[in-house]
Amino acid sequence: MVNPNYESTYVFTNDFPALLEEAPPVPKSDNPLFQSAPALGTCRVMCFHPRSDITLPLMTLDEVTKVVERWIAESIELGLKYRWVQVFENKGAIMGCSNPHPHCQIWASSFLPNEPRVKDHYQRQYLAKHGRPLLRDYLDQELQKKERLVCENASFVALVPYWAVWPFELLVLPRRHVLRMADLTADEQRLLADIVRQVTTRYDNLFRCNFPYSMGWHGAPTGEAMSEDCQHWVFHGIYLPPLLRSAAVKKFMVGYEMLAQAQRDLTPEQAAQRLRDCSPVHYKLEQ
């Protein structure tokens, strides 16, 4: 298959999807230890730019804004049918990315996956107890402390979360209570593109390399959940990069971390300081 010529973003269905819109029926089981159910969905690939030698931090603000707008358009379309729409990017061969072309993936599923299901539970529980969304209170505290902030603009804040496991993990939060990416105004969409460029530029500048990571966006569930009360949710982004001390040293989750509990290699405050100290101008663009 040959892709058509395109000048901005381009989306197509993955040739080898992990989820299908139709699946064979699953036999029922009376054994509580062996329960199965159909997992329906679709998997799409989204190219960010027609050039294969460019990445998000080197794209213009207008170009990254087009990416954000396409994320939203795809989320709205798929969200009409599916309960969960996951936009995510695996960047770099070290993260299993087999194609250097700048792209992300969008998977939509009929079910709520494990990570968002846990987040849904605890955010709902916190709102019931405190009367305010958990991540709204958390951001207010971080803005007061200013210990783990990395970069910000008028609508978004990027910080190393207090609970960070990966060395340079980042959380992107909106200043306004937003349930889903689709709820962003046009100005906020552009400011989200700006914070994406700020974050990815600092990542590249940290070790002066094409910095690898896995990232994605979480917001309130879609599908039938669109008619439910989801005020406990706050839209947010997560960056999970593997690099530890240099462009060639990767943090591995092994031994005690896999069998017991993750161990930190540096504190969130140290990580935030190192990222704050990085230039906001990409090293490839410095004169």
C-alpha cells in the first residue's frame, strides 16, 4: 500500500491491529477463575508530518497544533462508538518503535482498560470525599510548592509528579477543569501544542539526542459514558521516558522493581530541576 501525498497529518487503520471491530463469540465459563469477554475496537496510525526526518520539537507551532486538532477529531469520531480512545506515541527504537517516521497510534476499545479503570475509581472516590477533582487539588499544591514544575504556559503545566517512577517522567495538566481533550477551546489547543513542543524540546536537550519516550493522553471515558457524570475526571498527559544518565544508559525495570516495588534513581525534584535547566531552544536550532 502506498500512502497518498499529504501536507499535514494523515491517519490510516493499522494493517496489523490488536483490536478488531468484529470478533468471534467467547464461550461462557462457570469457573470464576477463567472468565473471558469479547474485546472489540480499532487501531489507527497517525502521521504527524509528511517529512520522515522531523519530530515534534522541530515542527512549527502551527504544525503541532494541527496534530492536536487531529487528535481531537479522531477522539470525537471514535468516542461516539467506543468507551475508551487511547492516543499514544512510542518514540524511538528503544521503546519498540520500528518506524522512524513521526507518528502516534490511536486505539479505541469497547472496554475501559486497566490503567484508566483504576484512575476512574480513585478520582471518583476522591471527588465524593473532598468535593473537588483529585488532579485539580494536586495541581494547586504543585503550583504553590514549585519544586517539581518544569515548564508552563497560560493553559497548561508540565511537572515531574510526586509519585514519578521513571527518572524523567512528566505529567501535563490543564489549569482549567477539562474532562476530555475534545473540551479544549481553540486557544487551549494551540497552548497544548506549545507545551508539547516545550516538553519534547527539553527532553532532546537533556542528553542532546532524539529523546525516546512513551506518552499518551487520559480523559473521561467516551461512548455511553458521555451521558454519565464524569466530573471526577481531569484531562491530562503522561510522558514515560526510559533514559537514566545519558543517551545510552536506559533504566530497566527488573528484579525487585518487577517483583516488589519500583525504586527511584533520582528524586522528582532533582529530575524537574535538570529539565528546567535545559534550554527552551532545541539544540539543533542553536546558533
